[in-house]
Amino acid sequence: MSVKAQLTGTVVSDKMEKTVVVAIERQVRHAVYGKIQRRTSKFVAHNEGNEAKAGDTVNIAETRPLSRRKRWIVTKVVTKAPTV
């Protein structure tokens, strides 16, 4: 069995049933100028039980394809978003 990728990111959308969109932010250096830039990647992840809400920090893990765009699953909610 191969090692599955695991990432930590912020939930940016929870409008779908059992699905969330997680934004992963990383920093890369520009090849010519050397300036540090922030790049964001969005992943659609399976959220069984709808426990993760928008603004939460979550851990996601790679899994088999669950739908056309969904290849990740929420493994743990690290921190909950503050409620107003």
C-alpha cells in the first residue's frame, strides 16, 4: 500500500452536501526575480457528516476518486472557525 498525501488547509466553501472546498496556500520563489509569492490551490474534499464548516482549518488525505473532481477526504478538523 502506498503512502497517501496529506495536507492542511482552510475550508472556503461548505455549500454542498457532504463536500467542502479546501484552499491550500504555499509560498514559491519567482524563478528570475527571486521574490516570494503566495500560491493557492483549491481541492474538493469529502466531508462525511458535514462536520467541517467554512473558515475551519482541516487535514485532508488523498483517496480514490469519489466523483469527477473529488479525490480527497477530510480526516480531522484541526481548529473551528470563530462564531459571531
